[in-house]
Amino acid sequence: MKPIYVLNGPNLNRLGKREPEIYGTTTLAEVEEMCRKAAGERAIVFRQSNWEGQIVDWIHEAIDEGAAIVINPAGLTFTSIPILDALKMFKGPIIELHISNVHRREAIYHKSLISPVATAVIAGLQVHGYVAAITAILASESA
């Protein structure tokens, strides 16, 4: 069975240290552990980059090798046409994920370029949104 790709954008490598009042104190390594536990035997490809082009390359890889994408594009959510265009090519489920509720934040965070191609959007569940995304993908496959 093809893996689930969990892709993380800029500054998420700073989870646990960056604005803990917004993003909490859980590290990205701990988020990865949570995802792997939620997936059980299912393979997870878990990655983070601060570089837009690297994320596009990983989406291309997922097009060929992945079953689903969970993506937290972080700040690129609101600016990246290349990520949008790459995701348009993916035929499986795409879950757009945000740790904070972007709609309760400044207006600049309200317009996602990614949402129109996402199967679902999870926002505001803190890092637990990752587990919810993995669980939803697994449940949809067994339905």
C-alpha cells in the first residue's frame, strides 16, 4: 500500500519554540511520532522544508508514490501558486492542515490558495489535527 505523505512548510521546524501561545510546545519530532502511531502499520513519509521548491518536489514524488497528502504549507498557504499547481496534479485525498485556527487570526491568514484543491481542511486543533488527518484518511480508505 502506498504511503501517506505528511508535508510541512516553513518555520514548522521551530515548533515547540516558536510562539508557543499560538502553536503550543510540541516539537515537530513529536508530531511525527504522533502521526506514525496513528498510522499503525501504514507507511508515513514525514517531511519539513523552509523552501517552496523542495515542497513542490515532494508533492511530485507523492503524485507518483503516495496515496494521500496531509500538508501544512504554513506561510506558503497564502502565497504559493507553485504548491497549488503541484497539488492540482495529485489524484488522491489532500488534507490542508493548520495548527492554529487561521480564521481567528489576522486577515492576511484568511485566504488560502490551497483550500480550493484540498479534499478537507483542518484548522485549530493544534498538533492533534495531524492525528485527525491521518485517522480520516485511513477511515476513508476502509469505507
